[in-house]
Amino acid sequence: MTTGDQRQQAVIARAGEVLRGDARVLAVYLIGSYATGASDRFSDVDVHLVVTDDSTEWFTEHWDDVLRELAGPTVLADRLPGMIGGVGITADWLHVDLIVHPLASFDRFQYDGVRVLFDRDGTLFPEGDLAPKGGRPGEPYWPAATVNLFFYFLGNLVTVLGRDERIVGNQGIGVVRDQLIALMLAERGVRRNGGAKRLNAFLSDEQRAALESIPAAGTELADIIAAHQYICRQFITRGTALAERTGGEWPQEFVDVTLAHLQNHFHVSFA
């Protein structure tokens, strides 16, 4: 196991010590290479906090101040979309990410491999560190946000192609495909944390074959539509089965109106 260099270790030590003194911070943990034992001197440090719900607004506004308290002065502190927190880069190019989770939405199994720096009352990580499973399957789970996002993005195909934005339409194939991948990971019970360039180990052979069979598309309308149709049918088949398996709530009304919206505009079925 490698452990990086002194700069990263100093940030980790401060995270465990400084944040322990803030009563609003209920737990601090690491994900990524410093949680899985794969770190080296080039690794970034991924620090995650669980905070009280009533302090969420403060951390939303001041997450970068907390980041600088841990890493020192930054030349970049950039918020990550859809999250509380973001990316920090120091003058000597130390990369530190700080992400904040309100207690109400905290899921200790969200990441594959966790190193706990502290858990204030011992209830958020009752078993301590969580060893990474890599691509090994676990218990299937219901990815509600993924399902809703998929049909939201899919419905926007009408707007995109209605404006003849074919380049955007082609890009949209990747967007809905990524939601299908997230659903596939939930099928296998995999909480992926393997980096943006590592995916094969997290999918089954059957899932990879299904993804590799997505129709190729350039900027022809028929090809863009065909790719979306294929992905949609895969998503519905897998999603409804996963909802039944896990007790998840399949958003049938939203699905129905989205499919009707697509058929009314393109005059083809997506189901």
C-alpha cells in the first residue's frame, strides 16, 4: 500500500483534527485512493463531511472556506454541479475535493471504499471503515434519482431535435447512456468508485454487451432517435424489474407522459 506524500497526509490529519472541533460536523471520511489503499504522491484527497441538516445552508455558502482551512490558500475553488462542495487546487497543485452531505440525505454505502476519520457518535459508520468491493456484486438497490433523470433527459430530445440541434442530440445519447450505466450498477449492487476511465470491472458481460449494442449515430435524425429508442427500451425493461426486486417506486405517470410526448412528436414508439 502506498500513502502519498506529506502534503496529502497533512490535509488528512487536519481534516480529522480541525473538523472534529466543529459540532455541526457529524463525521468526516475519505473516498478514492486514500480510502482504498491505492494512493500515491500524485493522488488527490477526497474529503467528505456529514453535517447537521440545519447547517446545510452555511456549508453551501462557505464550503470553500472549510476547504482552505484544510488545504491552505487555493488558486481554484470550483463548485461541483449538484453537490455541496467542490474542487480545490493549491499553488503547488495539490488537488483536494471537499463534499458535504446533509444528515437527511447521507448514505454510507454511496461510495465503494471509505476510510473514516471520525464519526462523532459512532452511528453513521457503526462498522468503521468500509472496504472496497471493486466490481464485485452486492445487494441491488433502487437509484431513484437516476430513474427520474433518465426520463427528464429523454423527454428533452423533443426540444433538442425540434430545434434541429443535431450535435446536441448526438451528445444526448451519451447522457442517457450514462443513466443506463448507473441503473446497471444498481442492478449489480455496485457502488462505483473506480475513476472515470475504469468501467469494465463494474459491469457484467451481459451488461457490457447491451451497452456495446447501442446503435451507432452521427447527426442523422433517424440514427439519433434509434439510439435513444434502444437505450429507452433497455432502461424500462431493467428499471421495472429492478423496482420490483428492490421495492423501489417506478415513476409510472412520469414515464407514461414522457413516452407519449416522444411519440406525439416523432411518431414512433420508444417503449
